[in-house]
Amino acid sequence: MANYKPKSRLTAKDYINGVLKCDRVILSRAITIIESNLESDKILAKEIIQTILPNSGNSIRIGITGVPGVGKSTFIEAFGKHLISQGKKVAILSIDPSSQRSRGSILGDKTRMEELVNMEDAYIRPSASGDTLGGVANKTGETMLLCEAAGYDVILIETVGVGQSETAVHAMTDFFLLLMLSGAGDELQGIKKGIMEMADMIVINKADGDNIRQSEMAKLQYKNALHIFPQSESGWTPVVSTASSINNIGIDTVWNEILKYKEIVSKNGYFNKNRNHQQIQWMYNNINEELKRLFYTSEGVKNHLKNYENEIVSSKISPVKAAQKIIDAFKNSF
Ligand code: GDP
């Protein structure tokens, strides 16, 4: 199975040329190669990425998060259309480690972003499937590079708000946007402090109808809450605004703030510094994922795990000793 090579594959050159021409069919097929776990595809993927690398990076990468129901897809639909009206090309990716292709991921759901999905200058790709968040994040990162090489100059990476995925999105984006709701009771509920701390901007969505006054109050509360956090290294002070995604109100404000941010961090050097840091982290992330994969697929390890599990449960060996024995077996397998 490991050496199996599907017939439907193009040459690396064909994928590269197709991506650079922004042929969306080829782009999608190239992303499929990135997401594939076949050994032959992994080799192909590395060649494609390495070659398109000089054509990547020319975008602003925006992370978007918020609890389910906050209006992420409605916001992205409005925001994406606004960006396109400004002459931008937008790619929308997502990180959702829980998604599986067969079930259809949340972003792949046809009811989401109905208009955007049909627009020439928008490219929407459902989340890669995978067992580990790190693996999904790596694949999404490479997909982002392909989209940039294809000429998409705004990349939106949405997280479906399940714990750690926000951190993964933050680690691969330039600007982190948190969508919130004005709520009944405690305004700060539902979102972890650590996530608020990562935000460059908080948008109180659904600021319409009876909710306008409450949203303005929530805006003040979040502004005050953000003051507690230490000044970010970016030199940017996070902003809070309100929006109504269904009525297209406040959407332009978000983009204007992002442009201001980009100007400030480009001038003070943080933009490049942060990207360089992210690249290095990405390398380590890849090493970690690959090591894990090599470890758990090695014959010396795979065959003994169950035995050691049983020995641990029957108190024959301590977990620490079992771990050491398995690692020794791995080392000896070379
Ligand atoms: P997601 O789960 O975060 O992607 O949220 P959705 O975009 O699917 O929105 C959840 C629900 O909130 C849907 O019924 C939307 O129509 C509604 N919604 C989204 N944005 C707004 C808004 O600005 N105002 C109001 N009133 N409803 C909204």
C-alpha cells in the first residue's frame, strides 16, 4: 500500500504550472496531494511546495474564530464579498481536526457561504481530515502556500472553535479575529482568556435589531477586558467593534482595521519577525508529526504496544518503564 501510486496523478510540473496559473481544478487536485497520506504523494507534495515557495507569502493571513453559532460563516460570506469588491482574491480554509471528509466538514457544507462559493475570486476549501491537530495544521499551512502561489492575496483560516485549534490557527496567521456575541449575563463567558489574549480584534456580531444596545455595551466591556492583557509585541492595541453580518454593517471596519494593522507591523518589522518565527515553529511541528508517525508505524513499536498496555494494567510493569522499553525497541529497529 505504501508504494501504491494512483494513476490519476499529474506530474509535479503540471501541478505547479496549474497552481501558478490559478487553474482552480488543478489547485484543488494539488491540495488533494498535500492532504494525501500515500508515500508517493508525500514526495510529490514536497516537490510542489518547494517549487512554489518563492511565489507564496504575498498575502495577509487572517485567522477567524468564535463559538459555533456566533456567525462565522455568515461573517465570512459578507467579509469575503467585501474583499472581492476591493479587488482582492480570497481563499477560505479551515482547521477542524474533528472533520472527516466522508461526513463533510462544516466548511464543506453547501449551505455555508452560498454566494461566495460561486464567485470567481473566492476559493473555499473544506478542512483537511486527519488524526492529529498538528497534522491537520501542517496540511492547512501547505494549502495556504499553494493558494498564495495561485494569487489569492487574502487567506482566511477559520477554526471551528474546539479548544486547541485556535492556537494552531494563531500560529499560522498574521491577524487574529475573534467573533463574539453580546450575551445574556456574563459577557466573557464561553471563550477562554487565552483566546482573547491572542485576538488582534474582537467583533461583536449580530449587532442588529433589539441587540444593538447590548452589543454596544458588550463592546465597552470587552475593551476594558482587553486592557488587562500586557501590550503585545506587535505594537498593536487590539480593537473591538460591532457588526451585523446579515445586514453587512461593520464589515468594512474590520478590513480597515486589518489594513491599519498591516501598515503598523510592516513598518515596525513585526510582520516579518512574526512570520519568520512561525516558519521555524512550523519546521518543529513537522518534525514532531513525522517523528510520531515514524514511531507509531514502526514494526518494533506497533507490535508491542498492546502487550505493554496489558502489562501495565496487570501491574507487571510501570508506565515509565514500559515507555522506555518501547522507545528502546524503536531505537533498535534501525
Ligand atoms: P457559525 O456556526 O459561527 O458559522 O454561525 P453561522 O454563520 O452559521 O450563523 C449562525 C446563525 O446566526 C444563523 O442562523 C445566522 O443566520 C445567524 N446570524 C449570523 N450572523 C448574524 C447577524 O449578524 N445578525 C443576526 N441577527 N443573525 C446572524
